[in-house]
Amino acid sequence: MLYSILASTARSLKDWRGASWLVFAVVGAVKQLGWLEATWVPPSWVWWTGAIVVLFMNNVRLTDQARQQQNVKPDLGAADAYKSILARSKRAKELVRRQNELLNLPVRYESEFTEAGVIEERLKRRLREEIHDALRQGHVKAWGTPRDGSPEKEIEATEWATFGIQFDDDELDRFPAPLGGPPPIAAWQRKPDPKGRILCYANVRFSRVNLYREFPLATWPRRIDWVQLRKPPISD
């Protein structure tokens, strides 16, 4: 029991939020010893109570983080993951609201899209790059089936430097898997080979807990279903 308390206290000292309880404890000790006589300073028991409350709340936070780490497992298909980030993530809403971050992103065939469609296509590209960066930095974990057919394994962060997930419309709109699941999304060599794309991992999956901690979801999704994204075809 004592070891557990000491271990939790040691972990609490690793960041400023955890170490903040020390401020309360030090002020409480100084006040109790009579080294701080100012009448406007609350009594020592107030500071000791504050230190205990802060320490307790921080230990609860650390316990929750440890529990989340244990729950990191491949339970979300890559197609569903990308669609949810595009439609419901706070980051997607922020990028649409601050469109200046999207203006310089190259998008092919922009003439085919309406003004809203151009923003939407640029948003898709930006989110693909941010997801890839999070994978490469190890902030987001992913699993996949190697191209040699060996069992599914966790993909190392360093591997994402040479390949990525395209999340193109053809893959995302493909009919679901035979058992009704999401369409399988693959990771391909980042620079296309002259002889064709090279498959790196098939059926890429993410962890809900891990992914949505990096890309939190908003309460309400973005409403774009009634917005015309493509210009109508020009009739002869």
C-alpha cells in the first residue's frame, strides 16, 4: 500500500499539473511553522486540504491514462476511422473555420468542384497528411496484415516514413466486406513504383481509444450532406 502511494506520488512529479500539489503542501507547512504570518493567507489546514485534493485528482488522471493504454487494441477499421475524423472531429471543424490553413494545399481538378467542394477536398488532403504525421510520430497506433500474409501485427512508427494510407474515394466508397464490416483499407508505398503500387499492409486498423485521443470527436458532426460539392455538368 505504501509502495503504491509512493509510486503514484513519484509519477505525479513528472509534470507541472502533478507537481502543483507541492505548492499547496509547502505553503501549508510554512504557515503551520509560523514563518508566514500574513493574515490574508488562509490557515495551514486549507493548504493541506488543497494538496490532498490536487494529489488525489492527479492520481485519478494517471490511473485513467494507464487504463486507456491497456485498452489500446485494433478495434476500428481505417475507413470508419477516417470518415469519423472527417465528419465529426474537432480538428476538421477547426480547419474549415480557419480556412487559411487549407488555401495553399494543392488539389487536382478543382475546376470540377464548387467553392464548398474545393474546401472539402482540401480538408480531406490535410487530414490525410495529419493522420500520416501522427502515425509517423507514434502518436497514433495502427495494425495491419503484412503483404506476405503473416498474422496481423502492430505497424512500427518508423515504417510510416516510406509508406502511407491514401484514403481515396474508391477505397472509402467500396462495398463493405462480406461480413458487413467496413471496406478494408491498405497501406501502400508512399512513392508509387513505376511498375505500379506496392502493397505494404492490408486491412489497416486503429484503436478507438488511441485515435480519438489524438483527434477528439465533437458532439455534433459537420452538416455537409445538403451542400453541392461538384458543379453540374455543362449540357450541350
